[in-house]
Amino acid sequence: MNNKRRAVPGIRHYDGPAGGWGALKATAIAVRTQMDALEAPATLLRTNQPDGFDCPGCAWPDKEHKSTFQFCENGAKAVTWEATSKRVTPDFFAAHSVISLLAMSDFELEGYGRLTHPLVYHRESDTFRPVEWQQAFDRIGEILRGLEPDAVEFYTSGRTSNEAAYLFQLFARELGTNNFPDCSNMCHEATSTGLPRSIGIGKGTVSLDDFDKTELVISIGHNPGTNHPRMMGTLHELSRRGVPIVVFNPLRERALERFADPQSVIEMATYGSTDIASTYFQVKAGGDAAALKGIAKHLLELEAQEGKVLDREFIATHTEGFAAFAEDIAATEWEAIEQESGLTRANLQSVAVAYAKSNATIITYGMGITQHNKGTANVRLIADLLLMRGNIGKPGAGICPLRGHSNVQGNRTVGISEKPTQAFLNRIEEVFGFVPPSKHGHDAVMATQAMIAGEAKALICLGGNFAVAMPDHEQVFTAMRNLDLSVHVGTKLNRSHLLTARETYLFPCLGRTELDVQQTGRQSITVEDSMSMVHASSGKLKPASTQLLSEPAIVAGMAKATLPDTKIAWADLVADYDRIRDLIEQTIPGFSNYNERIRTPGGFRMPLPPTERVWPTATGKAMFSVFDGLDENAKGVGDNTLRMITLRSHDQYNTTLYALDDRYRGVFGRRDVLFMNEGDMTALGLEHGDRVDIATALPGSTQTLEDITVVAYSIASGSVGAYYPEANVLVPLDYLDKESGTPSYKSVPVRLTLRSKDIRAL
């Protein structure tokens, strides 16, 4: 940071690497403020171990199950946040009205601790009061039976286990709806939509073993140090053995620059670190397609000049559509590529040369690729680049979408989809004896629009903070208050719980770290990581309250009370989760010998046909695509518009805030900041520390975010960054990828207005 800049409260330069002693200090603080000091070490050491629990944080897989600790700083925060000794009891709610709780910050709300009792909203006193479980289930059933099935929305968070998610989709489908808004709709739906068209499945194709064999990694649009932090160990190993890591990201992120592995005695003892990115390109927000086209264009040029750059045999045998793809790439002008990507022709040619030399390349990507108006097309363009050199279906190569939450991929695998396949529905009918609905249901945006229109009457949330996570959440807040019924299952209080409908229930559930004992004894749940490994998770901590139920038990309780003629033995399934897994095995391909295989440490991998060069597409081959044009986002209205990216801080996971710091970016104790390129600041007459109002620069938009402090940062020109979820108010609900329904959180045109020259200094 420039020393000549004026001081701004809470903004200071942080020069340390990602990880290292800073990470250990942050872990120690999380333990001290949340957990019993004697219990914490044993709990953390059970994280990601064979007889322990799966980290409730990121979905990066475990390399091996050994005695070494398998958690990172942010994983420790996730564990201690859930395993906290703090409690939110009925006495707390008796002393706090909903209106008073709404005046608190999201950080304060979750910081009070674990929910302990089932609760119902009492409108006359404006408080939540305890309610008996069965009484609550019976009333929910009574309300749901009085509604049309398609007026009910079933929302699922990525922390939900395979077992709970499977029961949840059975409940909804026996009721008669495919309305499944879920967290995947807001992050990787473009992957789930795009990859099946390209390679036949909506999942990545690489394993951790492939990272041991790869010769090049191209990393696009993600910040692993915060959002999938256990990946840093893998990137650290790659860098130390000399594997090039080429990064495309609008912001300079510390974890992609330098990392000190807390498990490295040498780095910790010497305060050393390892450089991660071999080359770092700051692509414009929304310029990823242009950059990818530029790399592909130079590959075609190299092929024309030298030959043997493309894998012609692979293309001829395993793909279709290459000619149209190549024609479009050749017709794309370098000038347009440079303008849209913000990178030079030489930059992109250098990546193409490195890619041409590599015999095995992995491309990793995150929401910087998916959360755009053409997110699905972006994903397909990455697949195209890999197909050009046969980099799918061979060791050390493939596509690697980086899922965030620990089981967001597993939920989709076991049936949480608003667009189920007919084959899956047929199996449900055969096994359970009822005819599930075939009409496509609502995704997250469609569910929200239905609530706003008054068509949706009830919302059942299996975890999450639905309203806050959605775009333009002020509209969502109003819509939720107009529902007949809202039900929230969670471990801690959040703002969505307080947007009370005519009747609202708040159900506390067991956390991932806690002992789950049912009629047949201690239970395990299962999750699927981002590389399609399914493994068991079993908590051991004493539950936060004797009143807690597991998520499967809560779902079953609601279903049994709602469906008087149900075909499903709900109580028997909850008594032994093996029985749920038996049903998953009977209805979903890939789960053969489910119960037997999860008892092996590390679990098993779901079938991934493209890894064997088998393509479950309509043609039986991998399909090249044509990305129409270069500009994947709407242009801003008016002069001096910029593209805003929503970001998570380092002390954050999705909508959960562990603290108010973002130390790698030099922000401490605050979140009301806008990261901005210094050249753009000069052009607009702004200075570091100025306070601005931000307005959405789209036709007809009136969204604003007021009194935000400008912070000079290394970010691509034309791009600005603000924190999610606060900046979600600037994202219109209908500003999305039309193919997948994914909101465009990463490329919103905005305009800035300086509040007043006389209040420049805070």
C-alpha cells in the first residue's frame, strides 16, 4: 500500500503470506472465543478423520486419512463456530423481540450461539416461544395439506447430508412438487447445466491423484485461501515441485501469491513461504470468455504454423462440433479480445504456448466463471479448451469446478433438482409406489419470483440463510413476510429466520460435529466432495441441547404429519440411516453396496464416465460449443460505469461471518468498503478513503448501496469489488444467466457518486 495515502480506519497493509503464523493465530482466537479449551483440540483432530466428522466448511477432498491434522484455518473456524459453547435459549427469545433482533447485524445474530429448542413465532408478543416438536409438525402438516403442492418451496443448503437431502426430496415429491430452490442455483448451476452438454455429466473429472501427475494448472476465477482453503496444501505441493500455476483473477489474492503451510516445520520456523502463481493475469470482471478465446485462438495459430498442437485423433474420435468452434475462434479479432479481457495478446499467447507444451493440464474454476450472464457458456468454453488437446480422460488432466459448501454436490446427486430426469422419477415410482410429479419446478430465483408474485405460500428451508443470500434481497424480505408459512432448520439464528410469515417455525438441528443417536444406535451421515468421493461423517460431541433432532428426523417428522396416506416408512428410516442409504442405492445409479463402501476409510468415488472417455451426451461424444461474441454481460447505462464483483472476506463462509476482518486484503473490523483500481480512482476524481454511494447502472434499476468507503487495491481496471451479501442489494433478481438461472453476482454494472468533498476524511 502506498505510504502517502491518508490513513483510513480499519484499512492497513498486511504483508504476511496466506497460512503460516497468521492462520495459527486466527485458529487459536476462534478456539478461545467459541469452545471449551480442553474439548477443542480433540474436536479439531477428529476433523476429516476416518471415525470423525467431515468438515462443515469447504468441499475439497481429503488426500489421505492419516494421523496428521486435516483441517485448515477456515475449517477450524467452521468447526468452532458450530461446536461453540454459547447457547440461545428460550429465555433469550423471551427477552428479545423479533424487531429488536432485526436491528442487530448478521454477525451479532449468529454470534449468540446454538439454538436449543424448537420455536414458533408468537405475533402478539413479537417473540419466538418454545413449542413441542409433534405439535409443530402437526400444524405444519395441516397448513401444507391446505395448499397446492406447487405453492410450497423446498430449499436446501449445501451443508445438508445425503440422507437428509434424499428424505427431503421424497417429502416434496410425495407431496406433489419439484420446487427445489437450493444453494447450487446461486453458485455452480452453470456447471450443472453446461458440463452435461459438453461432456455428459455436471461434475468435474479430476481426482487428487491427477494433481500428482499434472504438468500445468490454469486457475480461473476463484480464491482458494478463503473459499476452499484445503486446496492450498495441494497448490503448495505443486509449486514446490515446479508445476506452473497460471492464475486468471481480477484481484490480486494473497493465497494465490504466497502461502506458508502450517504443517511445514521449515516454513514455520523460518517465517518462509512458497510462491503459488507462476504467472498472474488480472482479467477484467466478466472478461474470462475473451481470455479463453484468446488462448484457443493462439492454439489454432500454432497448429497452423507447427502442427501437432491439437490432439487431432482425440478430436476426431471423441468429439463433435469442432469445425464450428474453430471457425468462431478464428473469426474473433485480437483487438476485441484484448479490449474485453483487459489482457494483451502477448499475455494470452504465452499461456497458449505453456498449454501446448504441457502433456497433462488441469483447469480449475470457481464462481468467477459461473456467476455471470453467460456463466453456462463460460463453463463450456473451458471444456472446449481442454478438449482441443485431449485433456479429459487421461491422467493428470481434466476440468475441476471448485464447489464451496461441503455437500452441495451430494445434494444434487441424491435428487435435489427442480429438473429431475424421467429415469429417476420412474425409479421413485417403482420403489415407493407413488407417481412423482414430472413438471419442472422452481430454482432459487424462480421461487423468489413466485413468492413476490404471491404464488408461493410456504417456504421450508433445510439450513441456509435464503433471503440474505439472494439478489436484491430487500424484495425477498418483503415476500417472505407475506408467506402463509415459513420453516427454518438450522443450528444458529440468522436474518432469514426473523422474516416471519403468518406462521413461522424455527427448528434446531444436530450439527456435523455432534453425536447422532437414533433407535438402532449411533448414526453416520454421508457427503460427496467436489471430486465425487462419497464418505461417512460421524460426530462425537455431546449435542448442544437434549431438544435437538437430526435433520433426517425433522424432515421425516414433517413428512409423516403432512402425508396421511404416505407410502414411506418415515420412522423406520430415521431409526437407522443404513435404510435410507439402501433406498438411495435402489433409486440412483452409482451407489451400489453403499453401506459397505462407506465403512472403508475414504469412502468411494461416484462413476465419472468421461474419465474413461465415455460421453453420456445425446450424441455419445463430447461436444464443442460456440460462444456467441465476447461480451458476456450487459453494458452499464450512462458514463463511467464499472463492473462490480461481490466478494467474501477471509473471515466468512457464504453468509456466515466469523469476524469482521479480511486480513489478506488489509481490512479490519469493517465491511463497508469498495475495492478499486487506482487508475480508475484518478479518472473519476476519487481518493483512497472517499465515501461514495453505489447505484446499479442497468435500465430501470433503482438499487443503491450508500456510504461505502473506497479502498485502493490491486484489481483489474474497470472492475470494483464489494462484500457479499451486503452488496447483493445491487444485483437485480432477473440479472442472470438465462441458461442456468445463476444470478450474475460477479459482473454488475454500477456507477459511483461521491457523497461530499467535505466528508472525505472519516
